[in-house]
Amino acid sequence: MCGWIHDAVEEKKMTAFVKENFTWDGMYLHYDGPYNGSKTMDEVHPDCHPSWVGKMKPAFIARFKYKKPYRRWINFLVKHATVEQYLELQAETDPLTAMRTLGYKG
């Protein structure tokens, strides 16, 4: 690739999912780890409680209303996707379509 073309293309740093950074509350799956473009709670909500200042705003991964295969989703994401890749797909579609686009068969 020519140098000037390469310079013009902004390279994105991709962040691998870390299994320990997922949280599950019984219905919602979130990712609490840092990633390119992540924000802290006080950036998103300037009037947040002082205990939240500096903490990462959890990224929404999926909501499981009836079936709860959240462990399979976590394992798949850790093995087959990056945080930025999944969140970009999920922003364009719904979580299940994003997972199927990545190759999830569940």
C-alpha cells in the first residue's frame, strides 16, 4: 500500500473481550471492560453519584427475556469477536442479528 494511502486510513485498535468483564443481572448482559471509544459514567451523566465517577459505563450486549443462553454468548464473543466489532454491528441491527453476522449458530 502506498504510504500516503496508508496514512489516510485511520487504523482502529480492536479490543478483545475479557470473560471476567461481563456482568449478568438475570435479564441483561453488559460488558464493563475498557475498549476503544468507551466512556466513564461521569462523562455520560455529569450529575452521577460520586461513587460512579471514573467508573466505566457498561456497554449493553443483550437482553434475554425468555431463554437465558448468556454463557454461550459470552464464550462466543470472547473467542470470535472484538468489543468494537460487536458494538458496531449491534448499533446497526439488534443483538441476535449482530451475533449471527459474526457466525453464532445458537
